[in-house]
Amino acid sequence: MKLLFCLCLAVPLLLPAASRAQSSAPSIDVTAPTTAPPTLDRWVERTGNILSNRLRYPTILSGPEEGIVQVKFACSDSGAPAGIALLNSSGSRQLDKAAMRAIQSIPTLHPLPAGIGAGQNYVATILFATTQASYNRQIRDLQRQALDNNARFARRAGGPAMAMAIALLDTPDTPRAVN
């Protein structure tokens, strides 16, 4: 009981002294330090993790389906994904819808990497696999496609060019991002 009384008494005694100190103290301007925008690799990792956490493997009555979905989107001024569109279907409407819902549920893409504006288009490549063997096969297919795309871009540009993709693995038990 004595301790409680002393603590309650000490608080009112400090308050008037604090208010006097504030009135006679000079004003100080505080500027928050600016943080550098994330690197592209860090942004892809962060966005992939957010997307992986929001991705839900759909319940399909005929059993789990597998496939690769590519969803195109941009970043609005507020940071939310905008202009979400199916770029390449997996062949399953349920998987395609699940991928688009996951993109739509990303709260913000901000902060964007340096040099990337709000109007930039992105493509998320989302893999739905039920086994590691299926996942490995899908990854090999994507790697082959990337090599083909890189060769096509290089021919058009007259020099080397690289294509980048965000790849996600989502199994019914363990969703995780692979960037």
C-alpha cells in the first residue's frame, strides 16, 4: 500500500516540472531520416512473400489441379495493384481466379524500387503444384520458356536481354514463395 501511494504522488510532482521545462526550452526541428528505396531483389522478395501469404489453393471437387498462371498488373498511385488481368491461363478457371484474387489482395506494392514508377507493368508467374516432382517439372518448363524469351528479346534488341519472373509454389499444406 505504501508503494502505491508513493508512485501516485511522484507522478503529479513530475508533471508541473515537465510543463515548466517545455515552456522555457528552445524549439528543435526534427526531420525524419529518409530511407532508401528497396533494391529490385528485395522488393521482389517482399512482394513474393506477401503474395505467398495471400495465395489460397482452391478447393476443387474433382481434386487438386496443377498449373502455371501468369497475371499482369500495375501499381496504382496509392500502391494497390491495378489493371489486374490474366495473361496466361493455367487451363483451370479455379486456379486462374485464385491467382488473380491473391494479386488483388496485396495491400500495397510500395515502396517501389528506385527507378520504377507507379505505371510499371508487372507479371506474376504463379505455380500450383501438389508434388515436388510436379513443381520441378513446372520450373523446368519456365526455365525453358525464359531461355526462349531471352533469345527472342536479344534478336529484337540486337544484344543480350533478360526476362524476369516471380515464381511461387503453393501446395495445399505449405504455401511458400520461391523468388
